[in-house]
Amino acid sequence: MPPFTPRSSASPPTFWLSGKRHAEQDLFFRQTLQAKGWKEGNEQDWQAAWVTGMPPRAAFKTTSASRVMNHIPGNAALTVKSRLHAGLSALRECTRRHYGEAHPNTKRLNFFPRAYEMPHDYPALVEDAAAHPEKRWILKPTNASKGQGVQVLRDPTTAPLAPNWLVQEYVANPHTIRGHKYVLRLYMLIVSIDPLRVYLYDQGFAKLASAPWSPDDIDNPFSQLTNPDINALNLDAEIPVEFIDLDRYRHWLREQGHDDQALFSQLHDLATLTALSGVEAMRARSQEDGADPRGCYELIGLDCLVDDQLKPWILECNLSPSLGTCAKPEHGGVVEEAVKTGLVQDMIALTGLAQLPRDEATFDAAALAAERERAGGFVPLYPTLDANRYLPFVGLPSLADYRLAAELAPLSLSFHGQDVSELIDGEQLALYHHTSGRYFQLNDTAALIWLLVSEGESIETVIDHLQAASGGQVDADTLASDMWATLSLWWQHGLLAPEDRDTSAPNTACAAREHPATSRITLFFDQRHYSISAPQGPVAERIANALAPLLEADKKAPDASLHILESANGYCLTNDSRVIRSRLHLDDIVPAIIQHCLSHTAIDGHLILDVVLLSRQEGHIVCVTPNQDSTQAMETLKAVAAHNGLALTCGARLSLAAPDTLEPLNVPIEDVGFLFQERGPCVGLLWLDAAPCVSSEAPSSLEWLGALLPIALETAEHLQGLSPDALTALQQMIQGARCARLDTKQVETVTQWLKQTPVLSSSRAAV
């Protein structure tokens, strides 16, 4: 980024508007500053920057008390959904470790739904979904806005095995307004990260879904989602986008007999803890980017869902929340515009932009009082007069936070050592932390700090001892800064715990997911024994249920071994030497095993077909189902087989010498009664299509060839092409059989066609 030229004191201050935005995003910011005499500048000439999205990293290096940016480096710790969940989970785990699962401090952090980041959390998601079939799940991109890509999942195991996706537990009991689901949009302002100051605007909105909410209507985005960009597309809604301001919302709650104050107290606590979960990441990134904390603030759009017990849940934190008017005037647009105008005006006053330049070297209690005097509609959340309310979650505050809190009210900060062995050699001291395995050799000053702090001495007492030890040669500010750097390292790595921790709580390790034990089964298929290992639980159960007719209880020496392993991209299928298939969903595992086994059934003079067979002793019908509608086609085939007493299996071997005959490989199909079938004639080819041709003519032989070639295999060693003899045999099989293309949903039509074949002649058909 080009260097900037300092502004002359005689010229008016300038603002810079940038980023991926519409003009409406800048409107209120522009109007407010222009009314105060500001002029629009550019990328080099600005005292206040308003960037939609994130600016170039180089821009942060130029921030200062008199050059202020509307973003904080590292804000992704809050505004990227996966990072938000990770930060809140880490804060909750740290609190649980110090105070126990049942402690009120830990329970205060139960306001974010469980989530799994794809693809590496996929196996854990599969286990959770299997253990709790009553749960519902929602899929979200980790870093997108305006509801893009969001959908409620009927089956969470179908989540994409790709980065930047999050599967989150769906809060399935929302509170409703007039039967419509809603989400509260609140505005949180982080004025600075050092010392940390957090505010929440006293106005905001309830954003309503445009269709009535129903737990069974999960495929209707207008019922399940509240994003205005999505609901604006609901042409059937009388009010597609409706915003209710918080004054009206709270009045309505009171009319319904609810305690609105109790709800908003929870929302204030939720917002404060959310900010605390991301502050260390923002401080680290700000230092890395060379940003001045005095020159960076962040306005965040906080989306919270309220359930039918009036408990709030945080859903996401939005970077650069929309400041345009979304609703029509008669549907809340007038109030929306008024609220957002006041929001920006109060934000500019609170951050001190109207009073530039700001050259305070430190931020003390007097500066905080002055800041809160100009807060307008912003309610202060942090710091609080009662420092102990959030100290259990902060642990070790920054030095600036500590000094400011100590000015507001008496504060005593003390710790104890945790899981540390002290190793002494003469006058030297070293520390070994058993949990992390870290080893620290301490100098004399650090040793003194440790001996005092680990025994519970207050920070104030430690500083007094350090001053005495220095003989007054080092000033108190320098000693405090050095001590804080040492304490921060120990706190970061878990060597310290709060003095008020609950020592009666079980000192359990991090509640990380335990990898499941391994289950082993033996599969007997086409005269070969396969040993298959898989994680116990839903994976092993799926394999055992699907392949039950082929399993053997006797643990014979296997001809080959297959392994289903968890990976960073779902599951993978391997043998003892290589990866066979990767990026497998739960539903892909059994087909992958079957395809691998089928590939090893090839013998000279034969062709393997990975097809579905409808069979009876009179012959076999080869069934082809298009990928785009294979589920519906399979349901139709299951219904036809069950109604007419036919066998339904997978896999067939075709003799090149007798292409009119098929040998079923008898791979079972899940949820279908297994009937073993012998070699017999190929009497029909059935193509099930979601959109069959209008013409009554069957597919041509070339069309059939195009459908069968991708699923035909001649040898396991050469998977790509067929020999001329194999191609001829496939053509002869097609030409010698009755063929049809039918609708995937028409069970009766399929039955009627089968009656024209030897498999289901009219004398054998079910009545």
C-alpha cells in the first residue's frame, strides 16, 4: 500500500470508503462525517477508513490514534463460523478444566450449538448423528454472507467432504412470532482490544422468516431461514422481508408474559463472552500486522436465535454487517433506516472519530468515563465494575486490561501452578508441564515470579517483591511489563490456573473425541475370503447390515484384507499396501467395498458387470439406473421385487463364449430379502429414467452400449478398456434381450413390462 502523507492541521479531515460494497453500505457513514465537515479522501489520504470486507494488510501498519480503521486484524476469530465455534469451544473447555462441568461458569458458555468443520470432522459428525438420531443439522459455508449455501440437512452424513463447510446442530425448537421463526440481529462494537472495550447497541431487529415455521418443512428455506436476501425471493409471501425493531419486540415479549429483561441480560452475557473468546487471536494478529490498537475498531452483526424456552443461541458474527435498508417502508424499513442511521452516528461519536486527532498514550478510567459519556445508544459490556464477573473466563488479562480494571474497582489477581513439576539443581529452577510436555528453564527473576505466583500470591505482592529484589533499580512499569510477558507464556501453555478454581472438580483431560475401536469381520465372496476392519459404531454397523448374507463367523485365513480408515477427508478404503478409494461419505463405503470385490472376480473369457439384477430361475433382467435419480430407481426396484417375489442383487459375470447367459455374483442389496441366484439367461434390459423418452421405442443398442460400458470390467489389472471380444459379447447380450426405458417412479408400469418377459410371465405374476 502506498505511503500516506500527513494531513495539514488546516485542512479538513478525510475519510476513505473501500471494499466490496454497494453505495448503501457507505451512506450513513458518509452522511454523518460530511455533516461534521469531513471530506472524502482516498487510499493514501484518510483519517477514518470505512472498508466493507477486509482491507489490505498493509493498511493496518498506518493505523494510529489519529488514523482509524473500522476493522481489527484477526477478526476472523469471530466472523468465520468455524473459527467462532473453535474459539468458543476452547474457552468452554478451559473453563470446564478449571471449574468442572457442573459449575455455573461452565454452564454460562452453553449458548453455541455443536458444530463440525468439514472435511476433517466428518467421522465425528457421523458418530454424533448415529448416537443422536433425534438431532437435526444445518450446513453452512464457513465464510459467506447473505445466506449463501445454507441448508437444513435431512441426512448430515451427506455433508460435502470439502473445506470451508460447517455442519452445525440445528436448534429445532425456535421461539416464533405469529408462527414465524426469527433471528435477532444485534450490533456489537469492539472499540479497542487493548484495553478491551466492548459495547452492544440498544437497538437492532428481529428478522422474520417469510413462511410459517414447521419442524417437518425442512426443505423450505422460507420457513427455516431468516436471511432477508433469501426471503426476498419468496414471491408467494405477503411480507417477504419483515424487520421488527427491538423496542417493539421487547414490548411484544412483555405482552406475552415473558421477562424481556432476563432474555437481554443473557444476550449481553453471550455477546461479552463471545468477544472474549476471540480477543487473544485479534491481539496476536494485530501485533503481527503492526496495527495500533488505538486505531482499530470492529462493528459486528451478531445473529442470535431464541428458542421456545427463551434461551438465546449465537449463530454467527457478521463482518461488515449490512447497513442498507432491506425491508420495505411498510414492513419495518422506516424504523430500520432510523436505527441504522443512529447506530452509525453513535458509533462515530463513541470511537472518537469526531474528535480526531486522539493522542492519548494510555487509556485510563477517566478516558473510559469520557468514552461512555458519548456512547449514545451503545450499552457498555466490558470492562465491568465487577471484574470478577468475567475474570474466570479471561484468566490472565492483558496488562492494559488489568490496570484499567484495577482503577475501576479493587482487584486481586492470583494463580496456582497446574500439572507442573518443579526441578531444582542447586539454585537453578526448571519447570516441566505434564499436559503439554513443555520444559522451561528459568532465570532468577522468572524463578522468583514462579515461586510466588504458583503459591497463590497476588500479582500486586509479586510486583512488590520484584521491586525489592531489584533494589529499586528498575521502575514498576518495566517490572510489570516483564512479569506480564512471563506470566502470559505460562498461562498460554496451561501452567497456571486461577486461584478460585474448583479443586473438588475432577481434573479430567480435554474432552476430545476418542477414536473408536476397530471392528473386524470376514466376508466370503466369489470363493474368496476378505478380512474387513472398520471403526466400531455406525461404519461397522452399516457394513455388517448391508453385507450380512456374505459374512462368515469362522475367522479363516483371509485371501485379502481391506480397511476402512478415518482420514482428513472423510473415510478411505485401503488394503495392506495402498489407498483404494478416498473421500468417502458413509453412504459410499459399502459401494466402494463391493466395487473393489467385483473387480477381483474377473476371470479369463468373462466380463464383470456392476449392475442390478432382477432375477428368478427363468432368467435375469439387467437394470440400469441413472446417477441423478438412482435412489428413486432403487426404491422402485425394491417395491417391484418385494411385490412379485423376485430376487434383487448386484453384480453379474458375462461369458464371452455365451453372451446370452449371466452368472449372478449375488451381492446383497440393503433392506432387501436375500435370495441366492444361479446362472441363467439374460432375458431383459431395463433402463429406469427420471425423464423417459416420449417415444415408446426402447433405447437403441448403441445407447445401451453407452450405458453399460462404464460399468463393465474385463480384468482387475486393466480397468480402462475392453478387448474386441468383450465388446462383441456385450453387443450380443444387448441384441438378444428385450429392452425398455421406463419411468423410475412407475412401479405398476415396470411390473406390466416384466409380465412380457420370462421372469414374470402372466402365469407367474403376483395378484
